[in-house]
Amino acid sequence: MMHKLFIIILMASIFKSCNSQEVTKDKAINGMQELELVKKLNKPRRETIIPIHKKVNLLEYQSDLFEITKDLTESDTIYVKELYWEHKKTKQVVWLKKTHENWIVFDNLIWSNKIQF
């Protein structure tokens, strides 16, 4: 629990120190199916399946994923698909959950190339 709290505090301080234009979210893509998203953003540079459980170790930019661990029991594991793009001035990561055989966007993060995680 202390590890999660530390990461959340660390991320909050990083985001606070960044210009609001350097770290954003695209709320318009939340709820999109994977095929629709890829049609809009083109093929991602990287695709990863992340097993999420109570004791998962996440990277700094993935700290928002701790929110979905709140309702998990010690034995629960859910899988999140992470898609990653590098654009000319920004990097973007999108997280999807599988719902009725479709991967659906539930969160995302866009940050300036100036920011290093």
C-alpha cells in the first residue's frame, strides 16, 4: 500500500511540475473499440498485455492503472492491453479492457516528447 501511495504522490508531483499542455488525456477516444482507435491513430508502435493484480508493479506513466486494482481481491487478475504511439511532438499510450470479445478504450495519456518517464 505504501508503494502505491508513493507512486501516486510521485506522479502527482510530476504532473504538477509539468505544463498542463505537456501531459493530457484525450477523453474523446474513451469508449472506442480497438479497431476504431487504430483506424484513427494508425498502427501502434508497441502493443502489450499487462496482467493487473493487487501487487502489480507498474511504471510511472502507468500509475493511473492503480485505480482499477481497488476492487480486486488478492486472487483476482485482469488483463489490460496497452497501445503506444510516438507522434512528432508527443507520445501517447492507450489502455483497453476486453468487454464482450472487444477491446475497449478506458483511459489514455499523452505527453510531450520533452518529458522522460
